[in-house]
Amino acid sequence: MTAVDQHEALAPAAVRAAGAADPAGFVTTQGHVLCVPDLLATLTTEAVVHHLDLVVDLPDAVPPAELPVRVAVTALAGLLPDDAVRPADWDDREFLLKAAGRVPLTDSDRLALGDAAGWFPLIG
């Protein structure tokens, strides 16, 4: 079974489970307990980052949809210290790629981020 086959088999089941889940409930995954909305934000973030991985060298590819990108940006920005400010010249795609460690920070990024640069990548 290929990764695409697995995704096609599991994604609809995950969507059904998410739709049936109690939004005030909790789930255990990988040794952690998460509230349902946080788990869904985590899964959305993972899907968006992997989508970006798949289309990185495909300039005409369809980008991830706006709503999942907003969820991913919010989730990753929430991992930064409260006083951290995202560089103004970063669009969401650049933020996601740098936050996920897919693209290294430049010297200019490090200067703009200050101490928050030490938090990057936010996920790996």
C-alpha cells in the first residue's frame, strides 16, 4: 500500500471521526492528552506542511486552501513566545516553511526575530 493509498483510506475516516467528536472532549495520542480542537489543529497543520513539501518544486501546483493555512499559521505562531513578532515580509507560506524547518532562517530573519530566532524551527 502506497502513502497515497493510505491517505485516501484514512483521511475520510479521520474526517468522520472529527465530525463525531465532542469538541469539549479529550483524546490520547502518542502518549499525550489533547483537547479535540487542538488535535484537529495539529492534524491540519501537519497536512498543510506536508502539502507544501509535496508542491515545493511544482510552481503551478494548487497551494493549500486558505482556511487550513490560517489554522496552521495560528497553531505554529502559538508555539512562539508572546513577545515574538513574525517578520513583516514573511507571507504565510514562508512562515510555515521556516517554522517547520523546511527553509533555514537567513541572517536577516534572525535579526528581525531577535531572541525568538532560537525557537526555530518550531516543529521538525
